[in-house]
Amino acid sequence: MNLWFRLLNIVLGSLVRRRLTFEEQSILLFRVMPHDLDLNVHMNNARYLALMDLGRIDFLLRSGVWRRVRKLGGHAVVGGLLVRFRRPLAPFQAVTLTTECVYWDEKWVYFSHQMKSAGRLVCLTVARTAFIRDGVVLPPHEVIPKEISSRSVPDWITQWSDLDGSFAGQLA
């Protein structure tokens, strides 16, 4: 896996970088490397999502939530993604990834990821993430600091949940 060095950098960086509150943003800088490219010689669609995984890892580590989840014997899993690709990323292009928590409910934590290059939006993604222990969801309020309350639910999250429920019926 060619993300090991980037992951190691994120984990070690979390030890020395400033701690985040759950209401702040994680900002990471990347450069598109040759191993990130596909046959069209731009960054592979899957690599966008892999880098966004690193953004969530950085956010969870630096906010202290990952430590709480692990202490309870849990781990994080992605349950759904909304992705909007706007522009391709060329070899060696610099990218800024901003990750923030936009909402959580009794099951899911919704993370927004924005990738920008030269100040222009390249990709916008929302990841719906759950914390799981022994196959059971850990409610976010058990791991997110008590003094922080979730924002009001955005309309698009309600619409996404409704659509996802309809779509999930097709999988049964």
C-alpha cells in the first residue's frame, strides 16, 4: 500500500501538531505523486477517497475522539459517501484537504472534506461514519466531548438519509 508513508506522517504528526476541538477543522497538505495517477494521468478517483480517509484519521486523532473510541474497544467505519468531483488533479499538483464534522446524530457522524488546489475547489465529499464495537454502533455522544452539541441537521442530510433508506431496501 503506497499510503503507508502518508499514514505514518499523519499519525506521527498528530503527536506534535496542535490539538483540535471537535468544532475545528483539520487541514492537511498533499502533493499528487506518480503512484496516485490513473491511465488518464490525473489523480485516480479512489485516491481522493483514500486521502480523505487520512483527513478523518487526522481529525479523530488530534481531537482525542480516536483515543476514546479505542478505549471503548471500538473502531470507525464509513457507512456512506457523497462525492462531487469538480476538476482533475495533475501530477505534482499541490492539494489542501480540509476536514470537519458537520453533524452527528444517534448513529452517524458526518464529515465534510474539501480538496482545493490553487484556491479552487477540486472535490467535495461527505462521509457518514459510525463507531462500532463488537458489531454494535457506539453512539457518538459516548465519544464526542459532552460540552459540544451537534449542530442542527442540514436538510440535505435528511434527504440523503431518506434516499439511502430507499436504496438500502433494494439490497435486502
